[in-house]
Amino acid sequence: MNILLIGAGVSGLTTALALRRAGFGVTIVAEQFAPHVTSVVAGALWEWPPAVCGTLDDSEALARSKRWAASSYQHFEELARDPATGVWMRRACFYFDHPLTPGSPDRQKMDEARTLVRELTHDASLIEENGISPAAGMRDAYRYLAPMVDTDTYLAWLLDECIRLGVAVVKASVSGPLHEGALLRTFHASLLVNCAGLGARALTGDDVIPLRGALIRVRNDGVAMPRIEAAHVVGHPDGSAGQEIIFIVPRGRDQLVLGGLAEPDRWELDLALDTHPPVRAMLDRCIAFMPALAHAEIDAAEPVRTGLRPFRRRNVRVDHQPGTRTLHNYGHGGAGVTLSWGCAEEVVRLAEGLL
Ligand SMILES: Cc1cc2nc3c(=O)[nH]c(=O)nc-3n(C[C@H](O)[C@H](O)[C@H](O)COP(=O)(O)OP(=O)(O)OC[C@H]3O[C@@H](n4cnc5c(N)ncnc54)[C@H](O)[C@@H]3O)c2cc1C
């Protein structure tokens, strides 16, 4: 059974790999590959949903995201045993400007995460221990062991693994709207899987918009400042995506990324510290929060990475489009890495049901 899959970001490659491992023949068609995909820009911290960069008001959608995230956690934990994958398990600390009182939403989120993640500790003394400025006004904190993905290494590993297992790869653009009949005939496939991220907007006409983000890249080799070994994160006060997010995440062996920015419906990618004030403000915010970063040396070769999160107002779409031979897996917003393995497994179940 051959499957044609559109997209070579983290969603497409993970889904292709999961389908191939389940015994399907798979051809990936993608307009762009790493490093020219949003997935390479990602932080890429695994987070228990909803992520700091996004809310989910729909309880059913939130429950699905939690199942997907839980499955991904287990996959990433396994992958982290092999350094070639670029996946690391590290401590991630989450800070709050209020105590996490029993019954509060933040406390509930922490208690849920506790059932899944490893080494969860709830302790306000993490604030002082981790050198967070008292002026930041943090009152409570917890930490757990979380997957953090060096996306440059991981996307290359995913593609290599697909090819090693016999997935065919074609660099081409599919024009919208999707005409599954012609595509399936051209590629001798029985099923189409759409993992086009923001490209799904043109392919399906769905309401997927960019939620622009940017990360500042600094050296984390212990020379200019003490090496930062854990992630440090503060969400938006009311849980929505906004500009107050603090996102400090180690990447690979000697890099650190600083964020975050969440600008809805903005498409331009050419943002620099000196030309886009919100990027400079993001750096200043991180330094004010963790003063040790004042000495950080910014990566001169690539100071800022910008990407467009594929945000779908009606939440992530993983489904079979009724009356067609098309499955969808797109619209992951700020959580595409976190959800990748769970969504891929759901696509495999849907494909097995159809074929
Ligand atoms: C600054 C920033 C920080 C982030 N941090 C995190 C984080 O910490 N944790 C996390 O989980 N997520 C994070 N994300 C979100 C994550 O990057 C996305 O959710 C994820 O990359 C989406 O992956 P994707 O494979 O669906 O899309 P993409 O990576 O955009 O891939 C889409 C693929 O589809 C192809 N395509 C599109 N249209 C067509 C077409 N018409 N024909 C052929 N091919 C097509 C593209 O060429 C590409 O190959 C972050 C994002 C940003 C921007």
C-alpha cells in the first residue's frame, strides 16, 4: 500500500517514518526541506499542553493534544539515548508570579504532568537557586525532565532514517487546492497525507494563519557566561500567546535559544535585533529575568531565527476527510515538535483503518 505524503517538516517526516515502520510504502513530496522549514526554527522544547505559546479552550482538543504529547514524550525519551538524533532530556523550569494553590489551573497542569514526566519537583526555591532576578516578581516554580530537540540535527536524522527505511523523497510543490485523484495516480498511491503546515492554507482553504516567532541564538559553551543546562520558561500571565513570554532553552551541546515572540498574521521573515524592536525587547526581557545572560555572546553567523508557526484557530487537525482518500495532519501552532509522534501514530491508525 503506497501513501503519498506532502511535507518534510517535523510533522511530515515523523508521520512518514511511522507509516513506513508500520509497513506502508511512502513517498514524501515537499517544496522545502530542512533548514528551510519552520520545524528547524522551533525551540524545541517538549511541553505538557497547552504550551506557553498557545491556549486551548476546547477541552476535547486539549485532551487529544495531551495524548499526543504523552506519546511523544516516550518516543523522545527513547531517542535521547542516541546522541545522533539531536534529542536531549534536560530539566525544564517553569516560573509563576503567583503561588500554585491547589485547584488553580497552573497547579492542575503541573499535577497532570506529574503523572507522565520524570523528576517533577515543585519548589519555589528554584527561583533563587537558578539566579532569577527578584525584580521579575516570581513566586512559585516547578521543574521536570523534558525533551529538548536540536532541530538541525533531528530533522536531518529524521530524513536520513526515512530514506534508510526506503521512503522515496521528491522535491516539488503541490499546487492548491488539493486534487487527490490526479496526485494519487501520478504517484501510484492509494492514500494522501497532508502534513503541509502553513501550506495547508492554500491546499485546503482552511483557516491556518502564521503566528510569527523568533529566537535569538547565543553561545552556551561556558566561556562568556556559565553554561545554562536547563530550560527556563514563563508563560503569558493569562495563558494566551503574547509578548511577555520568557523562553530560555539549551540546544544541543553549546547553544542556547532565547525567546519568545508570538505575532499573529505576520508573514515577513527578515527580522533582526536592530530592525524589529520586539526582538530586541525579547532579549532585554530574558536578560532582566536571568541577569547571567547579560554576558551572553550572540551567534554572529545567525543571531536570529524567525519562523511562522502554523496556527489553526480550530486547533490541530488530524483526521480523515470524509468521502476522500485524504488524511490531514497540520495546524500544530507552537507545539509541532511536542505533538509530532502522537499525531504521527494517529495518522497510522487512520491509514490502517482505511486501507
Ligand atoms: C520561534 C518558534 C519557536 C517554536 N518553539 C517550539 C517548541 O519549543 N516546541 C514545539 O513543539 N514547537 C515549537 N514551535 C512550533 C513548531 O516549529 C511547529 O509547530 C512545527 O514546526 C510545524 O511543523 P510542520 O511539519 O507541520 O510544518 P513545517 O515545518 O512548516 O513543514 C511544512 C512542510 O510542508 C511543505 N509544504 C507546504 N506546502 C506545500 C506544498 N504546497 N507543496 C509541497 N510541499 C509543501 C513545506 O515545504 C515543508 O516541507 C516553534 C515555532 C517557532 C516559529
